Amino acid sequence: MLLPLVILGLACTDGSDPTFGSGGSASSTDGGGDEDSGGGDDGGAYDGVSPQITSMTAEFYSPPNLARVIEVYVWWEDPQDDVDGGKVVLSVESSSGDSLDTTLAIEGPEARLDDGVDGSPVWFWLSGEGGGAIDNSQSYELTVKLKDTAGNLSDPASITVE
């Protein structure tokens, strides 16, 4: 069960064998937008101030001694370089029809910049209900937007985890 999908903040054990799934391909539109325009302009000309998602990966992952999660990396560009301290605007829908819409603070307990990876992507994990394991027999459609500290919102990028 996906609802409510919990952002992994605490270690959760699940005793199952580690299971890795395949990632997916990300898709994004070309334009940018700001908070007032609802986060994009349907692929129009880039506005020059909003963050842009340049690529994204997501896959099932079983960290040592923790429940299975979906691990997500989002690479980005931002003219003001102020994504750090911004937000991840996330929508998730599972193949069973469960869904979640949430916002994660970047550099908060839910998401962070991973300076150990080339390009310092935004990184976060998604866990199942109550911090339990994600059901890897389902597929998940993730749609991500990045909001910088000035409130500028990127166009959405989507990826499917199967």
C-alpha cells in the first residue's frame, strides 16, 4: 500500500532480502515557470530564472538493515543557484491507484543535495506506509518539480519505477 507514502526519515528494519528493481527514463518539458504560473508554461521558452531539471533517476533500493525504498536523484540547473534550501514538489501514483502529493524541504530531514555525486543532485528516499517497505510488485509514476528559495518553480519531470 502506498497511502500514505512516508518520506524516510527514520531507520526501519524489515528483515526481507534486498530487492533491486529497474529504474526508468525521465521526461521533462523545456520551459520554466514561477510559482504564480503554476509551475510552467507548457514547454514554452525558458524564463531564465526558474530551476531546470536536467535528468532524474529512480529505482527500488534496499539499504543495509532498512526497509526497501525508492531512491530518487534529481539533477538540476538554476541560474541563481538557490535550489539548496528550496523544495521538492512531488506527486506519486502507484499501479494500484494509490497516490500522494507532498512537498519536501531540500536540506531538511526529507531531501538533500548529494555533494558526493557528480553534479550535486537532489536526493531522497520514499518508503511505504508507516516507514515500511515499498511494494516492488507495483509500478510507481513519480512527477517532480523543484522550487528554489526565491519561489521559482521548474517544469515537471516524470519517471516510472517498475
